[in-house]
Amino acid sequence: MAKKPYVRVEQDTEASEDSSSDADLESGSNNGGESSDEARATRPPMPDDLLCGIDKRPWLPVGLYVSTAAGGAYVLSTIEDSTCFVLVLALYMTSLGCMVGAALMDPGQIELDPEEPMPKRSHKSWQYPQPVRRYDHYCRWLVNTIGLRNHREFVGTLVTLILIGFVGLADDVYMAVELYLKGQIFSYRSILLALHCVYSANLLIIVGPIARIHAGLVGRNEVCQEWKNNIYYVIERDGVMVPVNELDTDDFNENFEKFIYDKSRNPWDKGAFHNCMAFWFTSRWSEDQMGEF
């Protein structure tokens, strides 16, 4: 799997707590861990965060919910067949349900005694007082940490948004042909169609790369926290596979595109089929489920 563009810089621990990357995990960048998730969420806005001088970060979840609901209302208004109407309605309701679930659920905190070790794959998130089991990442679109209990809902959100994008574009093509045949190509309906077409295309452009990353992570049973920190990645040197985290900074940056995922370094990777079955069907709600799968 090709890794995401990233430049590693040398910095002390104190500086790293206050620094952040220009792009977060979900856009495909390696931002160096959970401390950068916190920095991005809590720091003052940078130029890329501003839209007409307004910090757009707090509006990302609002935009996600409103655009999905508005897009659904438009598509449903164009459908006459009752079966298609029910199927499309179910798709949008499932998507909104996954969003709300992933945003509002406790991601899987666990109360531990001070001397008690954390479960494997758990992590202390800046957003919650207790460690989160099977910690994945912080999602700025949902304004919540993704962990053991809401990871499936997060991936469900990605899957349904991709389907919404394709369904929307298909509906737009059908409606464009219908308007053309009726001689209404310059009517107000064509304006709505054009706006929805732009929305659907942008949805696929934005969500597509994110969904591709997470599909790979699920298939390899690799959580984002491990992926961001290059735990299972190596590079070939004179016939020997060298862990990339052993490289110096210049060597790391120069050879970033050559990093190779090493399945033998990932004890959780049991093959794509088993990994997907474990992700979707392993029970996550019992108190004794530590997320070590």
C-alpha cells in the first residue's frame, strides 16, 4: 500500500505537543499521533482553516449533517417509483444514523486503577478522561474520538456517503436527460440539478480517499494510530527489511514513498477476510471487551 505524503521533523517533546500538521489523518496525512489530533482541534485557526475569514472547523459537522439531509431531500423529490424511494430513503437514514451514532457514542473508555496497565491498542485521548479501548483517531467532521464502540459507525458513515455520492450522480444524469427531453434544460430545476451534481462530485472527491484509507486499514486490521506512527512499515536495504522508524529524519523523508507494509510485524492481521469479519461481527459492548482484536 502506498503511504501518504509526510515530512518528519526533529523536535523536542514539548514542541511536539504544541505543533500540528496542515492536514489531519482523514485527508491522508501522517500527523504524528494523537497529540497532533489535539493540537489541530484546539489550536487557533490556520489559513487553511479559514473560509472568508471564518474558522470553518466548528462548522464541519453542521455542514456534514445539513448537506446530507438537504441532498437526500432533493434526490427523494425526484424519485417517482415507490420501491426506489424507500431504498434511497433507507440509505440516507442509515447514513445519518451512523453519523449521529459515531458522534455521540462513548468511543469505549475504560476505568483503570493508577497502577493497572492499559489494554493493548488502547490510548489516552485528549478528549476523554479515561483511556479509549482500540483507539483509532479523532474525527474533526464528527467532533469525536473513534474507538472500540463507534468505529463501525464511523466506517458505516464513509460507506453510505460513497453510495450517496454515486446514487446522487446517477439521479442527476437521469434528471438531466429528462429535463432535456422535456425542453426544460434552462428551468429552475436545472439549477437545483447542477448544484446537486456539484455536491455529489465533491462528496466523492472528499470522502473517496478517506474511505480508501480506512478500507485498507480494516482489511489489514490496522488502526489509524498504528498507521500514523508507521509501526508496521519497513523499507528494503541491501536485502534486509528495516523498520522505517529506525531511519534518521532525512532518510525517512527521502524514502517515504518506498515504505512497505510488513504483515509479519502486525500480530492482529489474520488475513483480509478474517480481519473484515472480526471488524464487523466481534461484539464490542461488553465491559470485559478490551478491544484486543
